[in-house]
Amino acid sequence: MNRTQLARLYRELLLDGFVPFWFKHGIDWEQGGVLSCMREDGTPVSGDKYIWSQARSVWTFSALYNRIERDPKFLDAARNSIRFLLAHGRDAQGRWVYHTSREGQVVEGPTSIYSDAFVTYGLGEYCRAVRDEALLETARTTLHEARARFESPDFHETAPYRLPPGRRNHGIPMIFLEVASEFAQTTGDVWAEQLAAECAGRVMKNFVRPERKLLLEFLSARYEELPPTEGTFVMPGHAIESMWFTMHWARRRGDLATVRSAAEVLRWHLEAGWDPEHGGIFLGIDAEGREPFLPHAEVKAWWPHTEALYALLLAWELTGAEWCREWYRKVHEWSFAHFPMPETGEWWQRLDRAGRRMTEVIALPVKDPFHLPRAAILAVQLLSREGGREL
């Protein structure tokens, strides 16, 4: 496919697939927010609401409006989730909680810093469409307080997986690189730009291990390697996602050396994470060939593949390296052969190693309105630019 055809494919995936599915099955107009605890076909599992899913929906619906089509229904959906977040998403101390009932009663309190990250991300994107100083201040305060929390020595609030004492995980600097970088673009806040730079440095200078040609998910508090298998755990999809975050940040700064470095790290994880027998990207691998630290490592989940699709398009656009185009075609072919659900317009979230459908829950019982639409939104933006590289 050429750029125009690919842009059309991703646009149709959004407007003819994702949007009708979520407006039919996911939006809770009665109580606010989205009902993401569902089976693959949209059948509800429960009314429970994870705050990061609510916040992610704000980003997705706002980005659809800002970047794809200025349809007021997208802002209505974003506001519906913001309404729920502001009414029910914080505890008595103002901290963003992790999990509520459908009506908003707190089930689990502030056990995940990722709630804070995605609230900031979503509100920042919404405020690009509707400049709301009160919402921006909420996001700004959230980001400041989140930084103070994850810098504290006893920090462990990384649900769904609790961070053990004396550990640092890649997920924190990874997500706050993207969140702070995007928030800085929305607001012009210099401190947010500085936070993004700090997080990019932590990822590239600490978690990326050039001698291994891999990015490790867990290090000690001093950024030293830990014993196996915790210390040798690699999540290819996380590394791939982290590298396009880094490329976005470096591109804005005109830092072509970091763009090239991030693209090379992306390449490492496609080569290490690709299943040579069945195809597709493993959910987890071990840097030294052991049984991976976290369960379900052989699963082929949708999100590493959607992240790889966009990351490879971006790397091709920024570097022109032939391997980007070759890997894009390989990931595209496997993904579009296995994940789409023609009967719904959405994608299967998880497949077994051989690419067969599976129903076992991994981490959370949710189908989030996020990784697939975000990748498609960004791909449409990239592919629709004038003067881009032809595939």
C-alpha cells in the first residue's frame, strides 16, 4: 500500500470500526465515563471502572476530534468521561484512585501512578480542543504531585503490578516522558519540558542496555542490573512504545542522534521479540533465554503490535532506513491477518502463541479504548502529511 491507501485504511479502522463499536457498547451516558470491563464483542462483564481507562478515553475521543475529524460527538464523549473523573476519580486527599464501581464508589484507592499519568494525558489533549484553564490546572497539579510521589524512596504504587522495595521500573519514566512532553506542547510549561528531558535520559541512559541490545524493565534503585529473572525481563512492546515516545520528543528538539538511537533500540526489540515459529511479537522475553519473569509471556497481545505499527512508520519517516519499511510490512501483514474482528470492527486483544483467539484475562478484565485508536490516529496524521516518504 502507498501512503494514501494506508491513511485511508487506518481512518476507516477508526471511523467505521472503533467509533461505532465504542459508541454502541462502551460509553456510559448515564453514569459518565466508559464501560470497559467487557468481552471482546462488547458484552459487559461488570460495571467496574478503572480510572486509567476513563482517562485514556478522554485522550482518545479528544484526539479523534483534534486530529481526525471535528465531529462534536467526540468532544461530548470526552466530556462525559471528564465528568466522571472529576466527580469520582479522587480520594479525600485529592489523589487519583485506581478502581471504582460503575456509580463511582471507590473500590481501590491511589495504588497506581498510571491513573495520574493518563488523567494528565487526557486532560491535556482535551484542552487543545477546548481551552479550559481549570482543567489545565488540575492536570498541572496532578503531574507535579505524581512526580513527587514517584521520586520518593518508598514509592511502589504501580498497580496492577506492585513495585517491590529497592526497585525502579521502566514504565514510570517511559509514560511520564510522553505525558510531560505532550503537556509541555499544550501549555508551554518549561518545567514539564524539563521533566520530559529527565525521563528521556533515564530511559535511554539507564534502562537501555547497549551491551545486551535490549531494554530491561526492572533495575535497582541505583539503576543497576538485578539478578535473573526479574533483572533480565524484557517487554518488547513496552520498549517499542517507549522508543516512539523518545523519537517524538527528540524530533521536536531537532535531536537527530537520539532519533537514530531510539530507532535502533526499536529494531533490537523487533528482532528479539518476534516469534520465529508462529510470527507476531511476544508479550515478554528473557534477556538470557530463561522463562520470563512475568506470566503470559507467549501471548500475542494487540497493543505491542499496534505500537510497533506506528513506531515503524515513524522510524521510516524520520530515518529512511530500509529495515523500518521491511519490518513495517512484516508486522502489518501479521497483525491485519490475526487481530481484526470483522463482525465488530474492533480488534481481538489477545491471542495465544499460534495466533488463536483466547479469553483468559491478563492483568485487568478490560478492553480499553486506547492502544489501537491511538496508533491509528497517529498513523493517519503521519501518513497524511505532505512530502512524506513513500512506503
